[in-house]
Amino acid sequence: MSDTLGLIVGAILVNNFVLSRFLGICPFLGVSRRLETALGMSGAVLFVMTLAALVTSAINRCFLVWLHLEFMQTIVFILVIAGLVQVVEVVLQRFSPPLYRALGIYLPLITTNCAVLGVALLAVKNDYGVGKTTVFGAASALGFGLALVLFSSIRERLDLARPPVCMRGTALALVTAGLLALAFMGFSGLGA
């Protein structure tokens, strides 16, 4: 149990995919202008990353390892993730059109979000089973969502400030992301 708890705390806080591993930076910077969009993206990433971790781990264990096709992992994982994102896109378009419109171009970014592929590849590298990989995927997605929501909240507050001209826009966003990453370094003593 403590091993699973350490994995969860590590994935959410200590080895956060965005702030520590620097995976998923594109959607992190792109969707963080508004809190509502960040929450929607966090939910979509949570669903896709958890499901992708489960499916890719099962495919790896049941087919790729069994058939000695481990060299195909990256290609198979990319195809599975792309298919899952298409399913999420169709579901959001059908059941939540406002969220679908709010996410706009950023929803397809989940397909190329290297954090989703990173979960699958890191789980294979660490030889996690299907259950542990699913927990790792969900916890990593929660960490991604936490970082995204915190960052978007800070950016909304910074929109009210009047920074110097040279710090407006992307420059201020990158400095803010760096400071948030430094804040998360304080959790480094909590887990693996």
C-alpha cells in the first residue's frame, strides 16, 4: 500500500510531468489563459491519460511482449493514444459542445501531448503491471491538472497586473511557470 501511495504522491507532486519532467508543455502554456478551459483540459487529459495507460499496458503485456515485438511499443502507443483522443473529441462534441468549442484547437494537442506517451513509456521502462500503470497514469494526469489549474489561476491574476512591456505575454508566462516549478521542488523529499 505504501508503494502505491508513494507512486501517487510522486506522480502528482514530486515528479510532476509538467514541472519536473517537462512533458506536456504545449498544452500547459496554450490552454492556461482561462481557468474554465484549464479545468476542461485537465478533465480530458485525466480521462485520456488514465485510459491510455490502461490500454497501452494491456496491449504491451498481452501482445507486444508475448509476440516479442517490444520494438513496436512507441508506434503502437502513439496509434492507441491518437484513437483514444478521437473518442474523447467525439464524446465532448456530442455531450458538451461549449467545452468542445472552448478547447478548440487544444483538444487535438492531447494526441501530441508527450505526457500521455510518457506515461506509457515510463510504465514499460519501470516494468509496472497493468493496475500499477493505470494508477500511475491517473496520478500523473492529476499532477498535470494540478499544475495546469494553478498556472491558469496565476495567469488570470497576472492579467490584472501591469507588468513592464518586456515582460508581457509569453515572457511573463514562462517566468511564472519557472517559479511554479521551483515551488514544486519543495515536495522533492516526499516520495520517489
